[in-house]
Amino acid sequence: MRLNLDKWQTWAGIGVVVLLVWWRMAAIDRSMPTDKIAEVIRNRVTRDFSPMLAEAKAMQDAGKTEYAAERIEEFRKQVRGVSVQNLKVRGIGRYRIVRAEIRVNGAPPPNGRSVRYYRFRYTYVSGWMFNWEVSAWRYWLALF
């Protein structure tokens, strides 16, 4: 069987093959592992408590060891109590915006920001990586 193709048909066939290969590369499973993402967000939120720890260490250096010990124990208690209650993801492709509801020991965090938004990006080498915290409008603009 012999196939007779014109020049435009040949280029159209090559274009279709290129599109299919590109689609396969773009459609690689980039689902976000929510347990790992939640752990990254939890670590970011615990950084909010670092001024409390620095204050306690300064008091300890000043000789107020009893009060410093109470503050350090409060710090540890709050860090252990940080949990990510709800994750919602928006975005297409390599960049996603994650909406996280944060609780500390079942209550809102001390700074009052219980809902936070983070940007993650995907790389073929390391998978999903935390970029930075973003505002709510970035989440709402990412429609999908």
C-alpha cells in the first residue's frame, strides 16, 4: 500500500504528531500530594511563632528563667497544635495557588489569619515546591 500525501498533508500530519507529544508532556500527572503540601504549610505557619521563642530566650539570658520556661513551653504547645484543616487548590499547569485554613489547638492562630494563600510551582526535577505566600485575589483570579 502506497500513501500519496501532498506537502500540506505531510506538514499537517507532523503537526498533529508534535501536538500529541506536547499534550502528553503537558498532561503528566501533576496532582498535588496534599499530605506533603499540608506539612510544608504547617512548617511555614510555625515560623510565625519564632518571635515568641526569641523573646523567651532573651528573658532566659536576662535571668528570668521561670517566666522564660513558661513562654518556651507555650511556644512548644502552640507549634505542636498547628494543623491545616482544609486545602483547596486552583490553577493550571506548573503554578497552583493553595488556600489553607489554619488552626492552632482548635482555635484561630494568634495573629488572627486563619485562611492563608500560598503559591506552589512544579518542576520536573523536584516536584511541587513552595514559592511564597500570596493574597486572596491571586487565588480568586486562578479560575480553575
